[in-house]
Amino acid sequence: MMRRLAAGVAAAAMGAAVLAGTATPAMADDGGRTRLQIDVNPEPAWRGQPLSVKGKLSVKCDEDYIDGFVSVHHADHCDETGTWHHLGWKRIVILFKPAGSGRWEHVDTVKTYRDGSFHTKVRARTSGTWRGVFEGSRHLAPSEGTDWVKVLGHRHRH
């Protein structure tokens, strides 16, 4: 009985070692493994009107990637190019820098949905740059994206 248990543990350890050996994680020192896209609409926007801040977080699929519950393999669901896999349940920080300012303001912190997308709504105040930031994680490099939006004066209602 003990011999079978020991053999089972050894086989499990061997399987884990083989699995770990075949996966090449998207390491943070790699630099280019993650991609964050952000799009703020409408462009241009009217002051006081709602803006939609949305985007998508992806990891490159050219190498296998395994981290906890996330597993990306060549046969997994990459987009049309076959090189990117969307990352769900990751934290994205939304920042805004008004035109002419040197300071970023925190606007919101959101999590990506299962398909790697994220979305939030804010009010347009002034022209400036919107920035989405993925701060990275154990096996994923940080990534960010920006979008500049012009904000026009108040819309007149007739």
C-alpha cells in the first residue's frame, strides 16, 4: 500500500515537473508579453456628457503560459491573428491627465471580464489623456494604453 502511494506521489511530482517544463510563462522581465488596449468614446465629447472607457487586456500566445487557474496553450482561444489570448479577472487602473497638466488623476479601478474586456462610464470634464494601467502580476508584465479625447463646451439645448 505504501509503495503504491509513494509511486503515485512520485508520478504526480514527475507530471507536475513535466508540465512546468513545457510551459514558458509570460515573464515580467520579458516586457512585451501583455497588451492593454483602451478606447474612450465619443470623440470629441461634450462637457458633462457621459464617456465610455473600455478596452481589452491580452497576453501573447506564441508560447504556452500557465499561472494558477489561467492556462493558455497554442490550441486555446486566441484572436484572429493566433497570437493573443484575452486575460480575465485582472485589475485595471483608469487614470486621467487634463491637457496642460503634468499630473495623473485616479478615476476608477475595474476588473477585466472573462473575455479580457473592461468598461466604465465617467463624465467628460476637459480635454486630456485617458490611461489604462495593468500593473502586472507574478508571471505577467505590466502594460498600459492611452487615448486622448477632446472635450467641447456645453451642448446647447433648444
